[in-house]
Amino acid sequence: MLGRPASVPSASAPASASGHWAAAGRLAWPVPLALGVVGGILLGLGLLWGGLAALAGAGLAALDRRPLLGLLAALGLGLGYGAQQLNAAQPDPLAPWVGALVTLRGEWDGQFLRLADPPARVALSPKPAVPPGSLTVGGRLVRPDERRIPGGFHQAAWLRGQGGLLLPTPTTVLVGAQVRAATPERGWRGWFRRGLTTGLSQPQAALMQAIQLGDRNDIGREAFADGAPVRDAFARAGLSHLMALSGQNVALLTGAAVWLLVRLRVRVAWRYALAAALLVPYLGLVGVSPSILRAALMGMAVLVAFALGRGKPDPYGTVALAAVACLLPFPLWLLDVGFQLSFLAVLGLTLSGRLAARLPPRWPLALRLALVATVLAELATLPVIASTFGQVPLVGLPANLVAGLVMAALVPLGFLAGLLGPLGVVLSPLTGLLASALLLVAEVFGKAPVLTWGSVSAAGFVAYGVAALAGVGWLWGRVRAPLALGTVLACALLTALPGWIRPARDLVFLDVGQGDSTLIRAPGLAVLVDGGGSVGSDYDVGTRTVVPALRALGVRRLNVVVATHADTDHIEGLCGVLRSLPVGELWIGHRKAADPVLAELLAVAREEGVPVREVRRGDRVEAGDVRLTVLWPGGRFWSTEDNDNSVTLTVEAGNFRAALLGDLAAETEARVGVGDLDLLKAAHHGSRHSTGAALLRQSTPADVVVSVGRNSYGHPHPEVLARVEAAGARMWRTDQLGTVRWPLP
């Protein structure tokens, strides 16, 4: 049994009285240093928040009345600013080849292709379905995309945050990536991966690679029997952090190592020193990422302190020192969601002892600590999760309690299997059983509803900060419970007021690449027309692009979803929408027989209990003064051409009129009779065979929106551009502007 070092404080002692980095009641010196580094990086990025962080560090130093702390805050400010400037000044070795067709050879780690000459890393799109190893791939080098859709993935910002002073920053994406040659991963990491996966089924092997190596490529392609993606189930259950290497992995592995060294009767100092030393090769095995580097650094600090007999270090000083060690070589990690979640969760956990002490003492200590750890981690990360993912799990507490029991056995056993390499097959029956149990936990809890959330504004973050300070003040006994509760409720009410006072009224033409997806919003009405799709790719546009956008826009349910016609680039993504949000009704036009994409959509509608309605001219839905009316198909007409079966809608709000034409051809457009328009959504992404001169003369729109992406079809066609210009209308293109939001009067 582990002996407790004499210098470890009792559970009732305040955190600031523990350890060798802070005297009783004094501020740990790394805290102002870290705040200065954060402020310097933000100022280097031109963000005024940096000044507030620097002022916070200086203010804490002034309150502590130690001039040295003020100097540390100033030093941190200079170091952070300098690190960001050095990082920004790094040359781009691939700049001469941007836009060119190239063939690249390098080491593929599942995330990036690392090149030796020139030294660089490149993202691949689509990601090749090959295991890590040596890879030769061809495609076109392009610059990454900025955020082009609400709640969407900001590829450029993410890539900028994946490098630093010690690691080449990915600056380009190889699009249309085609594998020329691939060799499986070799060396120590290849040995470890074989040990993890030998003797396991595909879903089990994919999960083990995510848990032990942080490689989520394979698990991203897995789905349960009902078609629900595995990664989505983990997210809905609040278990996504299990597939991101973090403090849990470090704690379980070092705990298992210390337990083994105790059984081997190794001296107390050496057992902690050896456990700390093991974290160095562990980082080399799993690679450097924000959450695992933070966890490893903090783990080393604690273990070294125990080895030296200094007791448990001050938690805030340890967190701050780890932040400095992470941010100086990788300054843009500050904007990385993984970095933010990791540090916020740990800061929340520092309050575990105080919250556990307020629970009934008759409850077992282990249960109290498990409960408060889960609650505090979720509360601390709430604004980042809500803002980034547009949803907050409602079953995170029970799901994490159950999954934690499985992980306590799975992580050490899986690591041992990896160390054994091919011999890890002897453990595969047990690791496979535990992996299946964890998948079952995610599948069961992943069916629970989630709380959808819109984008969080700066005011929302401020309101959260005030509420959090009130809660912390209550835990520290500085704020009475009624005042703390009233503050939390008031902040929650204030964040909800804007949506109640000024509900959205607009048309949102979502940028889904070469596809269509339009949202119509008004008080009491939310209609989605099409959901995009990805022809010839396994990328799920609905789940990964449209649904996050809807959540970011605050859409919690849809009254109607319209599938205009049976084309992949219009309706494939609607399957993910129907699985993710409550939908009142699905509208379709012609029920095309034997079409696999439409058949899958109708099957998902049946599974989710969504009524299907075949609409015809005159069908409508309205709320207040906003009305959607079907103009096409008319009567019993249908065509052998899918495009000419497109459901065509007009949107009317007061004197404003807009029309959405799907993929209608010019001849059919002229027959529909859209009438005079203020706004026209061009049919068929600006194809030369649509948006004809007759339609433009008939409708006289002042503005034309084209939903289009990078394509080889020549959309929008120069003839269409010329016709629109001749009609005196302005053109708005999603491939140039990203998502286009059009207010309704």
C-alpha cells in the first residue's frame, strides 16, 4: 500500500497552503508568468483580450505585494509576444507549389503527411483509408479554407495551431488525394499498433487506436447497426474525451506503474522517479498534442515532487507551469479547442475536494470524488463545448461513471497489449470484451437527447465567467448560497433574452461545397431545403457540416425538411439531419423508384418516425407573415430527368419574394411561373442549362444567389454570369463568400 508523504496536506487544507511553489496563502509564482505569456500571445495576434490577461497577471501580483511576481508577469508578456512573432515569421517551404499538381512522398501519421525535403507537413483531403506508414500520394496543393459556415470547421485556423517553433506548421492541403503507394508503419509505433489491434474486430481495433494512440481516423468511419456514427454517439453521451489522450490516460498508466513498483518493493523515491521517467518515451510513442503534453508535464511535476519528498505541488502553480511549457514552443495552441478543454477541465477539478466536502459524508469517498470530478469538468468546459460543438450532453454524469469503470481496466491492459506487439493476441479476448463494453455504453447513452446550443457571443462568455465566479465563491465560503444561485440564474436569463426579444428572420444559404442547403427561419418556423452531399466520397456533409451549422444558428428543431430531388449533392446530407434533430415532416416531390440515396433517406425517416409527404403545387407552410409555397411539381407531372422533378418553392414575407428552384432546367423554369422576385436562388449551381433568359425577364430579381463549390463542371457557367449581369441583378456566390445570410423584412 502506498504510504502518504508527510508533507501532503489534509483534505480540509486550502489548496494554496500545499506544496513547494506557494507558501501559505500566497500566489504561486508560475501563475502571473502564465498569464503574461497568454497576454503576450494574444497581443501578438492583435487581440485586445491579451491586454486583459496581462492586466490580470499584474493585478494578482499587486494583490500579493511581491514585486518579483510583477516582474514575472512582464517577463511572460515579452516571452509570449516573442514566441508568437517567431512562429509567425517562419517561412512557408511549400509556397512555390501552391496550386500545382504534385506527387508527395513522406510519412503518414494518420493526420498529416510529413515530408523530409522540404521539411513540411501537409493535410490530405480526402484522408486516405490506409494505416500510418510511408505514403506516396498525388493531388493539388491548395491553401486551407477559412470558416465558411456557422459552426463549421475552421480548417486554416486549426492547421495553424498544429505546428510551432519545434514542429513544422501545416500550411497546405493536398486535395483530390490519390494514393500511389503505401507501406505499413514500422518501428516501435508500428509494433505497438499491432499489439493493440491483433485479434480484435474492426470496431474494437478502431476504438483501441483512438484510446491508446489518439488516432481517431478508423473510429470516424465506424457506425453502429442502426447507422448512427460511433463518434457521434460518444459526443452525445459526453464521452468524446475518452478518445483524446489526456490526464486520464496518464493517471491510469502511471498509477499502474507505481502499483507494480510497489509490488516489486522499489524504494519510495525511485518508484515515483521511474514512473515520471516513463512519461518521456510515452510522449514519443503517442506524439505531442495539447491535452497529452499538458497531462504528461503535470504528471511529471507531481511524481518528481513525491520522489523528492516535497509533497503534492500547488495545483494552480502546476497548471500554470504546464501552460507556459506548452505555449512557448506552440503559441497558437492557445486557440486550440483541445488545449482549452484540457486546461479548463483541470482547473475545474482543483475544486473537487471542496465540492466533495459538501456532499453527504455517509456517501463513500470514491463515489463523491467521481461525482464531483465529472460535474466540475463538465461545468468548467461548458462554454467551449457549447460554442464549438453546438450541443451539450445531458447524460454525461452517468455515462462517465460507467465508462470510467471500463477505462480503469481497458487503458492499462491495452497498453500492455501494445507493448507485447503481435504477442498481444493473448490479451485480445479481454481487451476486446472491454472495448465492446465501452462501445455499448456509448451506444446506449448516445441515444439520449442533447441540449442544442447556438453560438456563444462575447457577452455569453462574460455571463458564464460571472456565474462561475459566483459558484467558486460559494465553494470557498465567500458567497452565500442564495446569492450565488441568484447570480447563476440571472446570467442564464440574460444570455437567453436576445433570442426571445429578436428571433431570427432570414434565409441562410449554407456553404456545403458543390451542393445545396438552405435554411428558412422565422418565429415559429424553421425549414431546411436540401442538406448537401458529397458525390464519390464518404464525407458525411449532413452530420459534419449542416448539423453543426444548424446548432450554431440556434436551430433546435425543424418544422419541415424538403428533399427537392434524388441527387446526392442535394439530399444525401439529410440523413444526418433527420438523425440529429427533431423534424416535423419530410417533403419530397417525385418518389423515384430504386434510387439508393432517396431510399436511404426514406428509411431513415421511417426509423426516426418522421412523416413523409409528397407535395404538389399549392402545398404550403406558414408562420405569421412568412409563407412557403410549393410551385413545382404540378399535378401528376414528372420527368425521367431528376432535375426537372425538383421541388420548387417561393418564400414570401410581407412584400418580399424569393424562389428556390432546385436543379430545374431552363425549359421547366419558364413553365413554373415564379412571378416577380426580389431574390432568386439560381438553379443547378449556375449550370449553363438553367437560370435562362426567360426566367430572368419574368422574375426581374434584384439579387441572385448561387450555391456552388470547387467543381469540374464549370459552375457557375460564364453564360449564366453574363445573363445575370445583363438582367441588372447582383450575384452572390457561396464559393466566394461562404454562407450567405439574407434577412427577411
